[in-house]
Amino acid sequence: MNTSSVVKTSQRENFINAVKKQIDLVKYDMKPEGEPLIGKKWYKVEGKNAYTFVRYSVKKIKILSTQTDDKAALRVGTNYQALLKFYDNLISVAESGELDEILSKVSSEMIAERQASKLRNASDPEYQAKKERAAAKKESKEYQETLLDNE
């Protein structure tokens, strides 16, 4: 693959795309037609309460100065319409660049966590053995598929 043709999306674009996916999921929940949409829902509507988390990749993030805990859900209204309005507003805030610093910080944290995990795994003999078994299994499976294709 020619790496010069790969377009890397920005943290802001990634975040906005993830919020748009949430909008699609909410709309599907409001009117389920066609194939069910696949994706991790950030939200829940229970009774007269609509809650959501805000996430960047796998991390829940704190976007309001009044949030005391980034792991706590935000109550955004009473129904799915409130979620749609919240997510539309969230996209506007992200497009304006107001979340860039938060997204950059969370991205840096995730990179640091991945690096620490790689270092731990590199020195863990159990992990390395498991990794080698998985590679051997994959190689064996690919070998078997090659034999079948050649028959």
C-alpha cells in the first residue's frame, strides 16, 4: 500500500465521526428499520431520563467544567430527541475547536498507555508464549488454506 495515499484524519474529525455514529444509532433506536446498526452506544434512555457519556475512542472524557467525574454519565434530557440535540451541539462545539485540547490530551494518554502495555508485554514470558502460539496457529491455518486453494 502506498503510504502517501493514506489520509490520516485529525483527532477532531475522528471525534465528530464518532458523534455522528451516535446520532445514527439514536435515530435507529427511534425508528428501527432495516439492518440493525452496529456500534457501542454512549447513551441510554430510561423512563424520563436520557443519559450519555462522551467518549474519544475507548476513553470516556470530561467535557464540562462542572463534571466532577469523567466516568459519570451526563443527563441531557428526557428522550431521544434530547440526545440528538445534545449530539448536534457537541458536533458544533467540536467543529469550533473548543474540544481540541481535551482530545489531544486524551489521545496522548492513550498512546502512553499503549506504550506502557507494550513494554509490560515485551518482558512478560507468559504473554510472549501466548503470542507465539497464536502466530503458529495462524500460520498453520493459512498453510492449510493454501493447500486447499491449490487442490
